Amino acid sequence: MPITSLSGIAAVALYLLTLGLQNQSLKNGTGRQRTQNRVMIPGLIALLAHGVSAWSLIYRDSAYHFGITEISTLIFASIVLVTLLSSARRPTGNLILWVFPLAIASIMLSLLFSSNYPPAQLDSGLATHVILSIVAYSLFSVVALQSCLLAIQNYQLKHHHVAAVMKKFPPLQDMEKFLFELLWVAQILLSLAIVTGFIFIRDYSTQGLAHKMFFSLLAWMVFSGLLWGRHKLGWRGQTAIRGTISGFVLLLLGFYGSKFVLEFVL
């Protein structure tokens, strides 16, 4: 698949270029500022090439391939998009140094290793639901990790002891804003996944779908409440962290709970 390899290699090269430019900005003392055009432009072109590579891996031979390598590269393309949009508006450009290497790794793994997960013959509606669900759940995993980093950063600042690795991250306030930006994107994707599920899924009695939908709706309500509280009441800090983890636990119960019931109970 030439387009997959070419676009993937182009994305890796452009990500490396962007990393070099961002590193140079840090050395020049501008890394805390908003990401400049000379960093943003190659980053966006890299993202476009990344997206082409990811999609050509997922949909090929008239079937959808939802293996871990295919989905992982799509997930990191989504994370790169949010990171670039955030760093264009506030000083979170340091996150590029953490996110882009992971994106490069996901592309290389997707090009070097083929997943054995069987391809699925789905109509476009069901395929849209599955892709939205996987990307949304994965972004919520990143949100949960981000909230853990935020908790560590908050704890260290309160105790006046900031580890060297944490100094590489943006300021606490910007990290918190980035958390909610990720949360907004994940919540929109989850909302679309739920809506497409109601439209295109015909039988909820199979594969624990009713169980998954129930807990997905509960998680959606928790995240909606958290976003409303942030917008109207200015929730932050421990409230934001606890709300994020609570919603994520509900998603885990929906996904792994149904698998446990299907494999060990029924």
C-alpha cells in the first residue's frame, strides 16, 4: 500500500522537523509562548499525512481493520490535532515534545506490524459508530492520564517540591485548560458515538451492547455535569480531577464489565 507507507513516512519526517523547531524555540526562550507558524505549519502538514496513513490502514480491501496498531495511529492523530490547536492559543507548546514522539511511534508500529485482528464488513453507519466509540474511549483514557499528571503537579506545587520532569510541562493553569479541551473533544465524540449507536444498532442484546450503552450514558452525564460546572461555576483542581476519574471508571465498567459477563458469567 504505497499511499500508506508514503504518507506515514512523510508524517514521521515532518513530525521530526517540528520537534526540532520546537526544541530550538525552547533553547531561544520562546517555548513558553504560543506555538509559532514555523512550528505550526509543518505540524499541521504532518497531521494531514498522519491522517491519510491512518485511514488507509483502517479501511482497505473493502473492509474495516480495527486492530490495535491501526486504531492506535488514528488515536494519536486525534491527540496531535488537539495539542496543536491548544498550543496555537496558549503556551502549551512543550506538550509537542511529549505527544509527537508517541505519534511517531504509533505510525512506525502501524507500518512495521500488521494486526491479526479480523477485518469487519460493516456498513458506513456502523463503521462510523465503532470508530467514534474507539477514538472517544481512547481520548478519555488520555484525559484520565492528564488528570493524574495534573494531580501530581498540583500536589508538588502545594508542597513546594517540583520534580525535574514536571518542570518540562506547561504551567498548572495551562495544563488544566488543556485537560478540559481534551475533555470537550472526547465528550463530543462520545455524544456522536451514542447518537449513531441509537440510529444504526438494531439489536442491543448481543455482545453486551445494552450494558455498554447504559454505562456510556452514565459517563456522558458525569462528563456533561463536569463541563457545565467548569463553564458556570469555574470548577477546577480536585473537583475536575475527581469528576474526570469518576466518568472514566464508568466507561471502564461499560467496556470491561460487559466482556467479563460475556466470558465468565454467561
